[in-house]
Amino acid sequence: MIQNNLKYCIRKTTRPKRRAVAEVIGSLLLVVITVAGAVLLTTFLDESFVSGGMAVSSSTDSTIKTLKLRAYDTRDGENLMGYSNLSNHHDLNDLNSLKLHRFGATPNTLPNSGLGSEVLVLQIENRSVNPIFLKNIYLDNISHVWDSSTSGINLEPSGSPGSGDYPADGTFSILSSDTNDLTQNEDNQIQNGETVNVLVKLDAINPDIALSKTIRVQLNIGANSLAEFLIESGDAR
């Protein structure tokens, strides 16, 4: 009888211990699951969005971590990205001004001269430890290549056809992020840690771009995948 009472006492005293251990393990599992979920959510958000409302598509390699879109200016207005007289006003009396126009006329000509297609400016940072070459810029799957005729030439806001001081229709040039420096890069290389302004001139073939329309921007630096961003036409951020 005493032996049975002893076994009962042992069982009675050990059950709460087992129950307490189970509760601790359960709490630890909940903490681990919560932390894992937070890490996954943070990673997803980091790869899906860029501060300032500029959305970015996920990439299959480190391209998205190499390039950062810091700002852009796609307004149908004046002083784009702070460049004096860099304007998308083709005609102040134009009733169709709620668009970015493609005029298909003389290359290297400003849009406000009434001849050239309009432009947009992207500010890009190379966040890698190595220089990169910006090979192509795609706007809604339309390729724009670097205009070698702008190499080392000052960007002249007044524009002059054929002088090479302004990227031709369907091309881009690269400038310093300092808007007081109007010298366009000698090549399409962006140094490590460097921030540049990329001036993209619309091609002369495809339809005009309505304002408030989302533009898909893809940057090709020769990696396995493209860095992709979504920006809004007519906006500046």
C-alpha cells in the first residue's frame, strides 16, 4: 500500500514538470515561427519596393542590389531634374500636352524646338564594388542604347540639330548627378558607388505616353537578369 502511494506521489509531482516543459517548448516554437515570418516578410518587402513609391520587380540575381533608382523626372514640364531649360514643352499652346510626345524628327534636337521627341531623367546609383556598363534601357520593352555621339560633349539645353550635344531619338546619355555639371560621360560606364543622371530620349516610332501611366523601366548591365522599376509618367520623385 505504501509502495503504491509512493508511485502515485511520484506521478503527481512529475506531471506538472512535464506540462511546464511542454509549455516552454511551445512558446519557443511560436517565437521561432514569428521571427521566421518577420524575416521572410522583410525580405519580400525589400525586394518588392523602393522608398519614395518607386516599385521594383524582384530579380533572380544580385542585379537589383547593384542598381538603385534614387529619383526620376518624367514631367511634361520645365527644368527636368533641376537642369535649366531642359523642357518637355513642345508647344505651350499644345492641346495634347497631357502626354510625353514622340515627334520623329531631327535627332539631337530638344522637344521644345518643335522637332525632337521628349525626354525623361533617371537618377541611378551603382551600389556594387565594381564599375558597371549600362548597355540598354528598356521603356515598356522598347530598347534605348547609349548615344556615343554625346561622349564628352556638354549638354546644351538650347539644343542644336546634328551637333551631338543631345541624345538622339531612342537613345540615352549619362551625366553627373550634379546638375551644374553639363558634361556628358565619355562612355556608358558607371563607377562603383557613383550616382548619375541618365537622360533618355523617347524613340520616334511608338505611340505617345499618356501622363499618369505606369512605365516599366528595365536596366541592362550585362547581368543574368534586368533591374526592373515601375515609374509614373508625368511624375517626379
